[in-house]
Amino acid sequence: MKASIPDLEAWWSVEDFDDVVQEFLVESYENLDQLDQDLVALERDPTARDRLASVFRTIHTIKGTSGFLAFSKLEQVTHAGESLLARLRDGAQVLDRRGADVLLRVVDVVRALLAQIERDGQEGDMELGDVIAEVEACIAGAPAPAPTAKPTPEPVTETAPEADTAAAAAEPAAPAEPEVAPAPVAETAPAAAAPSTPEAGAPAPAEETASRRGVADTSVRVDVDLLDKLMRLVGELVLTRNQMVRATEHSGDHTMSRAAQRLNLITSELQEGVMKTRMQPISHLWSKLPRVVRDLSNSIGRQVRLELEGAETELDRSLLEAVKDPLTHLVRNAVDHGLESPEDRVKAGKNPEGTLTLRAYHEHGHVVVEVADDGKGVDPKLIGATAVKRGLLTAEQVAAMDADEVLRLVFRAGFSTAAKVSNVSGRGVGMDVVRTNLEAIGGAVDLRSVVGKGTTWRLTIPLTLAIVQALIVESANERYVLPQMSVRELVSVEGQTSARIEYVSGAPVCRLRGRLLPLVRLNEALGGPIERPEENGEAIYIAVLNGEGHEFGLVVDRVLTTEEVVVKPLASHLKDVGCFAGATILGDGRVSLILDVLALARNAHLGNAERAAAAAAAMAEVKTETRDRLLVTRVSDRRVAIPLSMVTRLEEFPVQAVERVGSREVVQYRGQILPVLRLSGLLGSWSEDVSDTVPAVVYSSGGHSVALAVDGILDIVDDTAPHGPSDGDGLSGSTVIDDKVTELLDMRRAIMAADPDFQLPEFVTRDYVEAS
Amino acid sequence: MSSVRYATFEVAGQLFGLEVGEVQEVLAFSEYTPVPLAPGHVGGLFNLRGQVIAALDLRVRLGEPAQERTGPAMNVIVRTDDESVSLLVDRIGDVVELEPSAAEPIPDTLSGPARELITAAFPLADRLMLALDARAAVRGSEA
């Protein structure tokens, strides 16, 4: 495969030029050089049919493309040449000296026209009559080989000064100077090249040659293998640079450290330059989409307007190749499932014509590509129901998820929401393949959707594959590399600070801004002994990672630094280990393993399903043992416990965010209106707390959520003590925790008081009915 | 038949040999990056001039218990199809030149995992040298 690298200056100096014309010019120049050789060879051996065929193809190609690009003169002259060539090819005529002369003149004229097009994008007013007449004469004169009416010797008329046509290859555009003065396209003033300023007699010969150093001379076709090799070498250089810089940092040798600094800069520039050679605008990928969208929308009766934004955004070509299928799939999916039929759109009060927007832009060293439609959106309820129907999850598991998590179920294998399977998309092999493809290149895919408003799919793609921004962490005195891409944030857990590790059914979790974050201890995940250094007051760190669409925390001993690392493949012996995505060499020359975040998440049995299953299992335990872990809250001066299984998340709302609707209080939360119930009100005790925030326990089920406002979150404890009766309203009993009487909240009552329409999952109702 | 040259080395008191053509180089190295969860015979990874090389503990491959290593370990680096793999050995011996005809059948007493790694046995002046099958030794254990 070949990729062409246009010289950027020449590229921009002819700003009105279309990419297509540029490509056409480069290709045609190359072909013309070949053509000269072929014609001269043909003259010596007129029977070489393969050469003849090659000449014919070249002229035919130029004719076809110039017709397409509306270069009528070019088309005329190549058409004439082609007619002659056709006769030669079919054997109706044998190529003689005269025929070769005529054909070479055709080539010269084509070259002159191309040069003219390259200069100002127009064909100019070159006179073609002569050359065409000559060709026709050559054809007409052929049946009678003897010279008849027309003069046969040197067919040179007035335009071409050169007699020896073979020499024409050297100076293509010098003869046949057209009348019109070509605008000097000075390379130093790129923007000034206005094609419509022909100053009479302006172009001096020097400028002429300078302006001709155009596309053909300033771009080179390079074998992609060579580019790949360069990229690899630059990778090695980056590693060596890292080592060098590290070594000189401590040496105290000024000459050395200055040299290292310089090496550092040059390497970065070189890396950037080599990466640039591999970059191609995403429009390469997008160019096929208008047709895809048009055909698809016509065949299924949709009206779609396709908008492309940021088509010039560039990506490494190997990545471009890798996102091609996922992107096409998302576009087809958006047209097929995202957008409604025109009738439905009108009914919904929308423009019958749907809009599909593709947007590409750079963000945090990544390229983001969005596929956004203004269609019906994705309904979490539908997704949840489908997941249950497909047997991916149970209703309880779905109930325990929030809307975003439910939406992400579409990326699960074997999931398809299409009500009917069409041949367009919806075979259930869609979104999980999109996700897998993207994760394979270190990218990610996510979606946002508002029912009735539309859906946006967001692809995050790294700029390059070979060199990765990495976070170096330490566990059990060994360093490991985490791809920066998957690191959301870092949390330090030190002594008795706010972030603490707690245990839900034995599994470690961390309360991070009210959310329960499942944790994986790197040391244990890698087969090390179970250690809990934080319990000895030692500091540990949690890297919040994003794996398979959900977050988890990786517990490490230390976070060291960030570094650019080059991914090296793992020896075949180690591929089966599964926890590592590769290896790399760090700045000090030591080998370090790159962690495979997805594999860690999988191996640790995280995942929404597993988490939900754990919650469900905890729920099952409640039924058999009526024991649960309890979240202890403070409601004015009372301690009220809530079963942890009924806690979806903990939030703190600013006081002013709580609004009144009628007699109820609500808060806007994740695009929903969340009813807020103050437990102090329910339990009949008046809270006198004045603070800026309202701590709340959020419970979600089946797409509904309620918030129970408390005065403080105290603890999570095992429910071990026996329960006693309680006479309080809204309470289901009491127990003793930490030597203090703690009341147990009647969740069913509390939820119903907050939102009478709340559809409680069956097991909650059953449980509480039995209890009461 | 022309003679074959063997690079010899000692593992757990036994002399082994590899055809010199299969050996890329021999070097001592002391810092290995352990690979958690890897099979027991993986001794670790190290950086050989910018290449990440996996070192396999030949002792463990031969069914012997691993030995705590202090100081640099000797690596016999074997080049296979498209990657280089290092074999950790106890001590490097001489290069010996042997006639293929001098090979004797593998002693019946040799059993266990070692048997599958050995192609022939050569009696040297003072001891027996076992010719190692480089590919088999470098391949991950099937178990």
C-alpha cells in the first residue's frame, strides 16, 4: 500500500485546489513519465502489445478523470489520442515515426495543460486545434500508407519548438507557452496566491520554475512499511531519550545535561514529525458515508441530512483503518434505529428530516469522534427489559443500576434492541464489536441519550498506537504501567481521611463522592498475599480506572510518575497470563509490565452484573438470615440505619438545589427530577442543622430514583445485633450498633412517602410485607 | 559427516549443550522484572539493548526446584522464529566440537520433563553432555 505525503506549503499555496485535483495531478505526472518511456520504446518495437495497452490505459485514465473534473480541453486532447491508440491497439494501424510524434505531442499538450491547472486551477485558453487535427490526420491518413494529400514529414506546426520529441520529458511545460500569464505562486507567500490576478508579463522564468515545483516534485510516495519502521525506530529513540535524560539528571555534568536537553527536544520534534507523516484526515473515512447514508435512508424511508464537522482532524492511518468499521456501523445504526420515520418525526413535532452529525475534534491528546442523531433516543427501560429478556441480567440486577449503566448494556455481547431484525443492522453483533474494536486500539466508546431528543455516540481514539502516555505505579515493590487513557483520577487514602476502604460482602469498596466504587487490590490481583497496609495507617493510592464502560479503583502502594512508553509485545510465554497488555522499558532501563485494565476488571469479577449480583446475593441473605450490612445515618439526634442493599449511591446536594414543587421537595439530578424525602420529617423529629449541603441516600430501581435526606452519614456496619421492636412511625425495628440504639428505617414506607408512584421491585415489597 | 559445535552449560549439576548456531549470545544479568501469575519457569523479563527478553529458568523447566539467585545469573539467549528467549543456567562451559555419530541414545534412567527437551547424549572425556532441543526448551510448558 502506498500513502502520499503532500508538501504542506505547496498544499496550502494553492488553497482553492481540491484534494481530488491534487491527487489527479500527482498521479498523472507519474503516469506521463512512464508514458514517454513507453512511447519511445514502442516506436522501436511497435508490436509490444503490453506497452501499447499500458499507454492506452494511462491516456484513458486521464481522459476519464478530466471528464469527471470538467477539464474539457484535457478531455478533448486525450480523447483524440485515445482514438489513435485504439486503432493501434486493435491492429488497424501500426505505430510509425509519425504516429509516435503525434502521440508524444499529445503527451506534451497534456503536460502543459496539467501544469496550467496546477498553477491556477484552470485550463487556460490553450489552442488545441492543431494537435487534434494532427491526430485526426494521422488516423485518416493511415488507411492509405502512401503520402496522399496531407504532408507527412515533420508535423511540427507553430507551437512546438522541439524536434526531438523524446527530449520533451526533461522540460515538459517549457514549450507551448500559453498566452495567459500564470499567477506566480510564490512558496513564501502561501495565502497571497489569488488565481485571478494575471499581471501581464509578470512571470519571470525563475518564478516560473519555482511555481512549477508543485505537487509532483514536493510530494513523495512512501511505502507504508517504511513509515512503520520509522515509527518503530522513533519509539526506540524515545526510550533511549528517556534513559539518557534520566541518567544526566543526576550526573551534574552540564555539557551532558545540555546535550540531553537538546536530544530531548529533537526527539520530541522527530516523533511528532514521523507521526505526522502517518496522519491522514478523517475525511478519508468520511468520504464514503454520504453515500452510505443516502442509500440506506432511501431504502428504509428515512429523510436524513448528514453534517460533517472537523473532517480535517487527522489520525494515524492504522487507527483510521481500525475505526472504519465501528464508525460505519454506528452511522448505519443511527439511520436505522436512531432516527424515526418522517411521519413519526412530524408526530413528535420535529422536522421530518432527521439530522445526523459527525463531529471530530482533538481533546486531551486524543481524537474524539461523535456520531449524533436527533432521533428518538435510547430508552433505558427498553434496554433494561431487553437485557432481562436476553438473559443477560435479572430484573433485580437491572433495577439496581442507574440509567447510564443501563444504557451501556448495549455494549454487551449478544445484545440488540432492534424490535425487528433488518439486514441493515440489529443482528446483535453490533455494539459489542464496536466496543471491542475500539478497546483493542486503546480507545473507548460511550453513549449519551435523551429519550425523544437523540443519541450521541462518542468514540475516543488515541493519536497513535506505538507510544502511550502512561502512569507508573508501584505495588509490592515492583513498578507497573497503566495506560493514562484508562485512568480517570487518583485518590490518596491516608490514615483517617475522608476516603476509606470499606467492605461490602467481603469485597472492598470505597466511597468516592458518595458513590460506591468497587476496588481491586493490584497486589492481590497479581497473586500476591492479602495485605491491608491502610489499616496500619500507611498511605495507599487508588487509581480510578475505566474498564468495560464502568469504573473501578485499583489499589496500589505508590503512584510514581507519568512517562511516555513504547509498547513492546509480550513474549509468547506470557500471553496466557492475561493481566498484561505488554511490556516496556522505563527511563532507568528496567523492564516494566503494562497492565491490561480490562483483564484486571474481568479477572476481579467486577462489572455491573457482578456488582448487581453481589447486591442481589446480599438481598437473598437478608431473606434467609434477615441480616444485612447497614448504612448508619444521623437524623437530628437519632441514629437511623438503612440496609446497604437499598443504597444505590450517596449524594450531597447543595441546600439551594432542593426546590419545592407543591408540597414536595425535589432536586434536579442527572437529568431527572428526583423526589427528596427528609427523614427527619418522616420520623417526626425536627432537624435544626444549618449547613450548606444536604446529605442524601439515593435509591434507584427501574429507572426511578428517590433521595432520602439525612443530616449525616455515620458508618457502614455489619448487622449483627438482634433486632428489637420499634414503635416509631416509619421504622421497622431497632438494634444496637456501637453500643448505641439505632433505629431501622422502614424503606418501603420511606420510599412510598417520597414518591407514591415508585415501582418497588417485587422482592422489596414481598420482604416488607412478610416483615409487617 | 561434519562435526557440530555445541555451547555447553551446567544446570543442576548436569552438563547440557546447544548447537552454537541456535545461541545468539551468552551474558550475565542481574536485574529481572518478575512476572506475577506467570508459569513457574518464567524467571522474569530483562532489557537486552532495548529488547524485552523473557528469561526461562532452565532448572524449573527440567523439573528441578527453583533456586534463590544471588548476584548475576547466566543467560543463554536462544533465537527462535521471531523472538529471542533467554535460558537461565547455572554456569557456562566450553564450546565443544562433536561428531554426530558420537551421539548415544538417551539413557533410560532419564525421565520427567527433562526427557522431552533432550535430543541426544554425548559422552565427553569426563562426563556426559545432553544435547538440548532449543525449540522444545523455549516453548512454554504444556502443563
